[in-house]
Amino acid sequence: MIKGIVFDVDGTLLNSMPVWENLGELYLKSLGIAAEKDLRNILFEMSLEEGAAYLIKTYGLALTETEVVSGLNRRVEEFYREKVPLKEGVRQYLDEFKARKIPMTIATSGDRQNAEAALKRLRVSSYFQGIFTCAEIGSSKSQPDIYLAAALQMDTEPENTWVFEDAYHAVLTAKKAGFKTVAVYDKANDRNLARIWNTADIYLAAYTDFALVYKRMAGE
């Protein structure tokens, strides 16, 4: 039974991952600092706040966490406000869930203002009952708190709530917390493709064939 849907933003609703892949390197470069080779992989599973704390500690930045987060956000806010697109096929899925009166919420490890700016520009904000961010919840997606908060907003139980995610660690967290999971392909997660495939209840290479996916979600 499908009582509610929780959507991740980056790499799931929005084709935004390319801007994040080099964000740490670009930010350090603006400070005249050379980044370590695998920085993008180190920061990949962190929230902005966790990433900022890592950069401060590792590179000895004489900045506060708030200042680093602000600097990182300035490099991406224009992208979200003016350029980032929806993933192809997403709008149909949102329309179909809305037509079936299934409530939807958002759970993102990204910045609220960036997400809201993009979703408003793309005219999909009205589909969602609320937006939850890791910063506001106080934990990353390595913990289930954000998904539990989203389910509470919709008054649904985890076993009847589907989480759409693109990253392995997020799919795994939701799965362990009792949620049903749909993994959405994003190139940024190619290195974990096999683990994502084997963990999620449903794997989507793209947002196609909604009717078939819905039947699988409904257990038909």
C-alpha cells in the first residue's frame, strides 16, 4: 500500500549533481588552496554543514562553519535559481501521484533556499506538503531522522511510505528504517551502482513507464 512519498532533491528530482561534484575543489581554489585528490568522494555523503566542518579541520581554515557554508552556497545558489533542470520524466510521476491523492514531501541534505528556488522556478513546489533538510533536522542521511520526520508530516508509517533516492547510503538508511525504497539512477553514483541495485526495492534507470512502476509499488 502506498500512503506517502518522500523525494530526495539532488540527483533524484533535479539534475543537479554535476555542480556538487567539484564544489569543494572550486571553493578551496577560490581561497588559493589546492584540494586533495579524492575530496569529492570524501564530501559526497556529507551534508553542507558536515562538509564545512571537514574543510575547516582538514585545511586549517580560519573561518566559522557558517562562513564556509555561506561560501559554498554562493557558488551554487545561482545555478539552482536560474539553471538546474528537473530530471526527465519527473513531472509525470508527480502528476500521477497527485492524481491518486498520495501526499509527497521532500527530504534533502542540501540547502533549503536553493531547493525552494529551483522548485519554485520549475513550478513543482505545490506538489509537496513540506521540505525537510538535514541541517534543520540535525543529522545526515546516514541516520533515518529526516525520513521519519517526513513520514510524520504525512501521518504515514515507514512500511507504507516510499523513499525516492539516488545515493547508496541514503537508500540503505531508509531501507533499514523500514521504508520502501526506489533508487533513481544518477551518474554521480556509478561507483555504487551494484550496491544500489541490490538494496532498493525498485530501481529506476529513468523516470519512464509510470504505470508499471506504480503496480510494483502497490504490490499488484
